[in-house]
Amino acid sequence: MRVLMECWLQEKVFNKYYTVLASKLCEHHKFTLQVFSSSIIELRQHIVFLCLVETLSLAVLKAVDLSDISQLTPKRIMHYRMLFETIFEHSDSLVWNIFTRLAVAPEVESLRRVIEFFIKEYLVKMNRAANEKFKVVRKALNNTEGILMLLVGQIP
């Protein structure tokens, strides 16, 4: 996995090959990918892709304390904003499904609240266009039944 990460970091543009390979490794070896959190800027497209195909959950962010102001340097804020902005580029149904996966896991309740706060404070306040996606995120994070969206635009 470390070799794979090094290859990802050396790529100048998004290369889906590494993402597919990471997905296969996750399926067969069942290990967590929390190590990605430290290099999230370089890997955000890969992380988003892995979340979209349900290989990875945003629970990986529990390794990073987004609520600790001392850790939230401007550079880190920018990195995590870019991660969420990359997620927000996708359809409402995909955004819904990514965040619903957090809603059904009681052990990440505090992470859900921190993510909601972070998006509101550091993304929505600076980018009003993100407000509609944020509404989807808020509903998804409270979707404890785990109802996934199959068609674009269907929010229970």
C-alpha cells in the first residue's frame, strides 16, 4: 500500500489505475486506509473515487481531528475544503450515498457532527453555491436507517 501511495503522489494528473488497484487491495485484504488522511490533497480524487464505489468510507477522516483548531492550519483547511468540493462535484445521489454510509455507523457520531460543522464553516460560508449540496449532506448524515439513493434527485 505504501508503494501504491508513493506512485499516486508522483502522478501529475489523476490516474484511475491506482484507484482501481487500491480498491482491489481493500477488497482482498480488508485493511483500513486511514493512512490516506495525511496526504489528502494529493489523493483526494482517489479518495472520492473510492468513496463513490463504496470501497472507502469518509470514516477515514476520524484519524484527523477536524475540530481541533490548533491542527486546522490554513493549508489543512484548504485541503479538506478541496476534498469536500471534489465530492460536491458529483450528483446529489452520490453525495447522499457517501454521507449516508457515515450515518449508519454509531461509532462515528462525533465525526458526523465535526464534518457537518467543517463543511458549514469552511465551505458553505465561503462558497454559497455549495449550500444546496450541504442540505443533501445534512439530511444524509441524519439518515440512520441507511436508505441509499438509487436515482439522482431522490432524497427521502
